[in-house]
Amino acid sequence: MSIDLLQTLAPEKKFRQDQVFRAWFDVNTDSYEKISTLPKDLREKLKDKPWLSVRVHAMHESKRDNTKKALLKLSDDRLVEAVLMGRKNLTRDGGRDRYTICISSQVGCGMKCAFCATGKAGFTRNLTVEEIVDQFRFWQKFLAERSLGEIDNMVIMGQGEPLLNYDNIKNALNIILNYTNIGQKQITLSTCGIPVMMDKLAVDKDFPAVRFALSLHSAIEQTRAAIMPSHQPGFLDYLVGWSKKYHQMHPSRAHYIGLEYIMLGGVNDGPKDLKALMTLASKLGKVKINLIPYNNISTIALPSDFNESPKENIEHWHTSLIDAGFVSTVRYSQGQDIAAACGQLRNAVEMKQLLASN
């Protein structure tokens, strides 16, 4: 949330803050002046504040699937991207499509993962609570205006490392969960793995019990360190111990640890890599392994040192993991033609500026 809005609401009683937050998610309200439950003096204080802290700079729609990417401009003219992914509902007769949104936690990212387009621009700043919440509100209103339904799932897998914006992510999640119909099991937070923040998360009873996913990408120390500069020596051993604390904190069967694994041809997709993944995963308790075909970032005019793993190899891995008793999926990305898929969350404006400066 912006400092101005925090300062304005801080002196107010909690029920007044509740009235503002409830109005945020009322798609029929579009200004603070229209919150009739607020006293006139408070509406006067808020009347000049923008109803949304993000505004559309550009919108891209995929021609291949039901994916839309919004390039959103912030109050300081920085740009972030939020993605809407629709899937046909095949389980209910006449049921509406299901919608997942992917939101960002930072402007840019400092993790510098070698396979990720966003990391090449570096870190600029954390998003505020309001900017995080408003990505949800933006897509909520988008769906409502078109009578398409509601947001069914949310993943924090866009630009940035969520655990390095811990407090703002935590506060934003609590607002979304308290004032909308979405539940904790419908939200997934994905991290590169920051041990000190993972330790904090594992014992923080006030942090919403959303699903946890780790960007693993290799179960071999040297390989992971080579493609993920944020990797800390001994992290994989640390992960084994941390997983026990996590499962103790979240004993529900629904709370598995998600392992995200981008398949990079000739880098992390060989027999020894598969064996290492199985060995590590067997020590982590309840896990779900998501195999992700690599999205070549060269398609958006950035050089890439990586190639896709062959489809037949990905299917071999998937079958092998299932046969070994693991829960596993192959996550074929949506929105590849609009650079909306994982690893491609990079807006064209900042990309051109980066290339022009080199």
C-alpha cells in the first residue's frame, strides 16, 4: 500500500479500514468518493487518490490460447506485467472457463537466473502492498466487466523474488484472502530459495498458509549454482531439514512442496540429473514436481545460452517420476507468442532500453 494511503487510514478505526478494503473488491465501485459507508471527511481526504495504483500501458492477447498479458504502469512510471491465463472447464457441463492470474512482487529481479529474461534487467524496487493487491483487482474487474467470472487461482511467479518483499507480500495476501472469495489453497508463492526468509516463513503463523513452490531447476549443487547465482552452498542439504519444519507447520495433505524444474537441453536434463532429483525429492516429504519446458527468451530479442530439452525426454522424465511414485506434471506454458510464459515476463519497453544501452 502506498505510504500516503497508509498514513491517511492509520488514524481511522479498523472498521473504517475494513470498509475501504471491502470497497476495493466491489467491481461496481470505482472511486473513494463512492464508498457511501465512509464519513464525508474521510471521503474528502481520499477523493484525489487513484482508485487503482496501476494503469494499463499495453495489453497483449495470445492468438494461440486464452492468455492475456497486461503491461501495467505504476505511479513512478515503472512497468510491471501481470498475466491472465484462461483454461476451458472440461469437468462441468456448461461450466465457465477457469482463470489463473500470475502477479509480480518486484520491479525487475535481482536473482539473475541465467535462463530468465526478467533477471537480465536487474532489480529496481519492491512493489507496495497496494501495487500487489491492485494486480489482483485489475484482473478481477477485467473479468467482471466481460461477465467471465472470477479469479480461481493466483500464482506469485511474475517479476521479482517474493520472499525479498516479505512484509508487503504478507500484507497483500492477507487483504486478498480476507476480502475476496479466493482461498489459501488457490494461491501459490514461488521462490528461488532464500534460506533466512524460508526459515522466517516456516514459523510465521501470521503468514497465510498458501501453497509453497521452490524454483529448484537442478538437484546437483554445481549445476544449480551455475544457472542460479542466488544459490547458496549447501542449500540442497538445508532444504531437506527445512522441509521437515515446513511440513510440521503445515501438516495438511494439501500442503505439499512444489518443485519447479525448467528443462534445459544438455544442462540439467540428463540421466544423472533425473537420479539426483529423485534422490532429493524422496527426502522432502510431500512434494509435487512440475517439469517446465524451457521458453527460449531469444524469441523476444534477448540472447540465450540455452536450448529446450526434447519433448520426448521431458515425457521420459515425467513417466519415470510417476513410476517412481512421485506426483508430477508437465507444465506447458501459455502465452508464449506474447512473451507471457514463465521466464519471459519482460516488457518490451524496458527491453529496448536495455538493448539500446549495450
